[in-house]
Amino acid sequence: MPGRNNKYVMVFMGVKGGRRIFYGWSPNGWDNWQFSATPLVNPERDGLTDISGPTVVKRNGTTYIAYHGNDGRMRLTEFGNDFRQENHLGVFHSPIASDRGRVAAPSFGSENGTEYMFYEAGARLSARICIARAVPGSALAPGAAA
């Protein structure tokens, strides 16, 4: 993030008139953390009252925040590499039958060129961790346009 002397960024849920996504930055990831008092993502832009479970996603040369809303679906917002955009792209994953009505807390990883999403599925206190694999040619697949 230009002009902030940082190498590390974190995103997290905070409460300010509802659950919102905030961010902080640090030069070394260990100390000297600074935090924005202004939310990075607000739920109203998605037609929601609460959002949480954010993660940073880098794809196709830009930065996105993936998170879930109080409606049980996961969304994506583009921020660019300087965190100055706020382009809400909408829902990228809605619950399927095996998700038991709710998906949350997306996290991403890859192995041998295949992208995976780990996420929480089901009611909050009885949820389980699930895994989804990107289909070649999908937005999550390497080299695909987001």
C-alpha cells in the first residue's frame, strides 16, 4: 500500500454500527501495526447488515477481499493493489445442498497448479470445514480472468 511503509496487511471483522471489514498494516508483520478507523468494506453496499470472515485474494495483478454476509453467501470486492478501489463484484459462492444453507470464511490455497477454497458450511455452532477445487477455466483457475 503506497505511502504506508508496510510489507504486511491484515483484514478482519470489526463492529462499527454492524459487522464490517477493517484493515491494518505493518512494516514487518510482527509489530508497529497501524489500523484504519474507517471500514474497508461496508455491508450496505451488498444489501446486507453484517459481513465478516475476510481474506485477501491476489489474482490477475490486482487485490480482492473475499468475505461472507449475514445472508449465508460469499462475496468478492476488488480493491486494487493500493486499496483505493471498492468495486463490489457480488456473490461468488452460494450454498449448495451439502452446505446446509450457509457458507462462510473463505480461504484459498493451491497445490501443483490447482486452486482450492476452504470454507465453513452449515449453521455457525455446528458448521464443518469444506474444500472446493477450481474447475479449469473458472474465475479461480490460474490464468483465468476474474
